[in-house]
Amino acid sequence: MTEVDLFISTQRIKVLNADSQETMMDHPLRTISYIADIGNIVVLMARRRMPRPDSQENVEASDPGQESKRQYKMICHVFESEDAQLIAQSIGQAFSVAYQEFLRANGINPEDLSQKEFSDLLNTQDMYNDDLIHFSKSENCKDVFVEKSKGEILGVVIVESGWGSILPTVIIANMMHAGPAERSGKLNIGDQIMSLNGTSLVGLPLSTCQSIIKGLKNQCGIKLNIVRCPPVTTVLIRRPDLRYQLGFSVQNGIICSLMRGGIAERGGVRVGHRIIEINSQSVVATPHEKIVHILSNAVGEIHMKTMPAAMYRLLTAQEQPVYI
């Protein structure tokens, strides 16, 4: 185990090797998507752009629209410390101070909104996204048996449900025409897969879930436990006025970070989802700056429709499906 020094500011989080002082991790604060302390463990997740081939640089530089198609990956860091709770709180405070600086820059005095007021608001908020109710209804939970030939793939594309889901798992984003999944007539785009042949997929990385499905290629049938879900997620955020922090960030229409326990998470916002509508207004072709402006100035009940960004790219033919 490597001993490290941790530096936290309103701009970034850096981790240095305690002996060599070599930088081991350096993330802008805005890219931090998740932070939690579990006993002596601190879990931190950050969003990072995937490197792109040099051959694409000139093409993408001349086409700003390509920026929204850039691929990202989530990086998970795990630290062990007796001060785990203090570290998580310090990172949370860094977000709070950064937000106060944002408010001041926009002419709002953050002292007008006390921490107690914000805590009182959170304590009165319900889980408006109704995930808990939806998942607990027996009529939404199904055991499905899909027959197929030995050596035949299931014929689906799966994507992550997104950070912030009540039960993080994978979603059916596409089905191969005339493939076993589509032929069965029992599966729909948007269905969340809880288990395959008795193996739970809840909480597993996407690549692991894909490997499990691929490993069933030689089976003559697959039993899936699914939860019926529409492909579009409905979000309801209740924000009394502009002094209250929404608690998530967006880049080119994609939600890239989420404040744990905030009004956005309680309203059903999920990291990795593409915003489709805000208050019944389509934003699929809306520039990033305008989406930020709409959200920054939205108060009261904020209704949004979102779906996993990967699913959106498939449905809009921005990407070709790779079936498994």
C-alpha cells in the first residue's frame, strides 16, 4: 500500500506520493462525480476524457459538433485512512465553497442561504423519481426465458443505468433484428436486467456484465430477471429559488457529476444520462451554454427527461450497435 498526501482546493484534487512527491492523481473539482466514506475507506470517482487518435485531431478541430461525441471514462480511486469521514467532508466543503464563489460571481450573496435552511429543505424532500416504488411493484419485475440456438448470441446492446440509480445495473439499449431477444417478444428497450441465469448484475461494471452475457453464448436458453422501465427517465427537482444549489453539472447535454444527497439526486438525476427535455422544452439540439443558462435560472418544479447517453447515441444513429 502506498502512502500519499492529499491536497484539496476549490479548483482541483491532487494526490502525491508521500515519499517522492510525484503526482499520482490530479482531477479538476468539476470532474469529481462521486465521493463517499465507508468506515476507514474513501471512494472517489472522477470523469476523464478518453484519448483520441492523432488522425482525428484536425477533423474534430474543424467540427465543434464532434466535441459532444468525445468518449469519457469513469476512474475510481480508493483510499484508506482513519480520517476517511473528515476527508470526504473536506471535499464536500470544497464543492460548497466553489459554489459560493459561483453565486458571488452571479451577484447572489450566499450568506442569504444558511446551511440550516438547506438541510431543512433536504429533510423535507421525498424521492420524487419514484424509483423505489417502481422497483417494489411485483408487476414490474419479471422472469423471462429466452430460447436460442447453441452458439447464437442473445442479440442485445446493454448500457449502464447511470450513477444515482436506486439499483445500479444495465439497461437493454438495442436489440438485434430477428435475434433471440427480439424473437422472444418478452424484452423491451429500457428494461433493466437484474440477473442472468441466477447471477446478479446489480452493481457490476458494464464490461463484467457484457462478459457474463457473452459467456452464455453456448447456452440453449437464458433466464433473465428484469424490471420493466421506460427508456426515458423522468426527473423532478424541487428548487425553491436560485439560492439553492441544484447539485449536478452538465457538459454538452450530458450529466457528468452529481452531489450525493442533494435535491438533484433525490429528484432522479443520473450521471451519464443525456438530457432530452427541460420543462417540456426539447434540448437535444440546444447548445451547451443555453442548457446551462436554462438550468441555472430554473426554479420551482424542474421537470426533465433523460436517458443514458450511450442509448441516445444508438437511437439517433450516432453510433452503430455492437450486439452480444
